[in-house]
Amino acid sequence: MTMKNNRILVSLLMALICISTALPAHAVDFTAAEKVKLKKGRTVVKFLPTSGQKGFYGGSGYALINAPVDEVWKVLTNWHLYTKMFPRTEVCTPISKKGNKTLIKMKIGHPVANVRYHVETTVNESEKSIYFHLLSNYPHDIDSMTGYWRLFPQAGNRTLAAYVASVKTPPGIIAIAGEELVNKAISSMLKIPGDIRRWMEQNSKPASK
């Protein structure tokens, strides 16, 4: 691994540590306004304090889903649903699987530029978490990406879905799209827990009478 790659890896790990400190193992602390926002079915997004510096962007997104953890988990671990649930996800194709690790080919569509990359996911069912990171030895349009999903059971058979991600964007993409558009794209990425909530609401089966 080159010195440059080492610096990128260290920066990403530090970024995720910063995000993780805001995400305790059993609960997430929200402000009163954020709690109201979640109850109203809106998505709470928290950016890293360093997001946007030196090409690194990241943060976390949260949504309260009116479904039990096990139901949300089935949806979250069904890779073939991603292109249906997430508006900008054009490709999500499992390439290979070994144990709890899956290699996935991704393509995220955008009006300015499409982004293609491959990630390795590590699924932990008992923890209800999915950790992922970009594999640089496969074709990729971004320098690096790492993060995780985590589901937390809530009262009333509901689930708090948390998504955490840090991305290293090449200077070329920033130059073409512009800083403002890149920030909007990152914000849209962090809001995907809300996309799951909407998809599950629209596709839930009505209770039998």
C-alpha cells in the first residue's frame, strides 16, 4: 500500500471514529427538534465537522421506520431491492459471496456525473449491521468509501435506521460538478434511511381482516 493510500485510510478511519462516537451501541442522542423531525417521518442528517475538507465528505442519516427490526433487516439485506428503494442507485449487483462478505458492483446516477465503484459488505445479523468499504482493485470513480448501516429496535415495533458514510471524492468530480452540487449529492446519500422508510410504507401488505 502506498503512502498516499495509507493517509487516505487513516483519514477515513478517523472520520468514522468521529461519527461512531455519536452513535452509541444501543441508542442515539438527538436534540428535541430532531426527535420531532423523526416522529414526523422526516430524515435527520448529521454532517461530519470536517466534511468538505480535502475532498472528504461524510456524516450520518437516521430515519424512524414503522416496522419491526427483523422486517427492516430483510429489506436492507436484499441487494436486488436497492435500485427500487434508492432513487439514484442504478446498479447494485452482487458479484461474489464468501461467508458473511459480499462483493457488490454499484452505480449511482447523477445529472452531472455517474459514479461507479465496487464495495465489500460485511453482514452481522446479530448486531443488525452492515459494514462496507470500497475495493480499489476494482473499477471505481471515487477514491474511497467506507461506512455502515445499523438498525436499532424501538418501542411500538418500530426501527431506527442509521446510515454512516465517508467518501473521498476525486478533484475532477468536484471541478466538474462544483462544491455546492457535491454537497447536495452527499446530503442525498445520507438521507437514504428515509428512502427505506418510504419504500416500506408504500409496499407494506395491508393487514388481513
